[in-house]
Amino acid sequence: MDESGLRRYFDFTLDATLNILHSNQKINRNQVLSSANSSLKTVTFIPFRGKPLSTLPDQTQRFRRSLKENIPIVDRHLEPLPIVLKGSKVSVQVQNESVIVEFIATAIQEGALYDIITIEKSDKKRAKAKVIGENRVELQ
């Protein structure tokens, strides 16, 4: 309100353009974001559901869900790439005082650093292990 007790409203239009990454092909869930599946396009300003990306992120990211072609890519479409992927071979460490034994197993789940995941040993038995590095786990 101003000093005379009147409310003043402004009527305005915003005429702006933004450079935003778009999908240039159909993208499947868990696909890694790269310059091969995205391109920079100039669009007029519109409301977005999330923060639109104008450059490729520094860290490797993957898509949380599938996207159709020519869709603006926003931050909520992406997630960090886990350091252990489902189905990948992992180096398993078993540590007991001064003895360390290592063997190879298959990750049944994906996981980030310090997550507890399920692994499958070569004899098809499953066990829980903690992620300690890229494709490295420690038996629990």
C-alpha cells in the first residue's frame, strides 16, 4: 500500500531466452548424460519444474527416468552415478586382524560409498557387503 491507502499492482511481461540442454534422442532410465544424447538449445523463458541445466555437470550423472526426444533436462531428471553397478564384478575384501583375503563376486544391487549391498559369490551364495570404493566392497 502507498501513503494514500491504495494498493498498486504491476502488469509486466518478461521477454527472455535461455540456453538449456535438451534430449536429442529418446533416453532410457539409467543412461549416462553425455553430449551424445543432449544438445544445447535456446528457448524463450517458461516456468520449469526444477533447475534447467545449461552445461553438462562436472560429475558423471545418469537419468532417473526415461525422457522423450526434445525435452528440457532439469536437475530432478538426474542422479549421481553409483560407484558399484548392479551386475558388475566387484573385488571383495575379508579382513581379519593381520590377514586380508580378496576374491571376485557379482554385485546384485548398486550402491554408493558406504552403502550395504548384496553380492553373489562364485558358488551362488549371497552375502552382504559394504561399498568401500569403486567396484570394491568389504564383507560384513
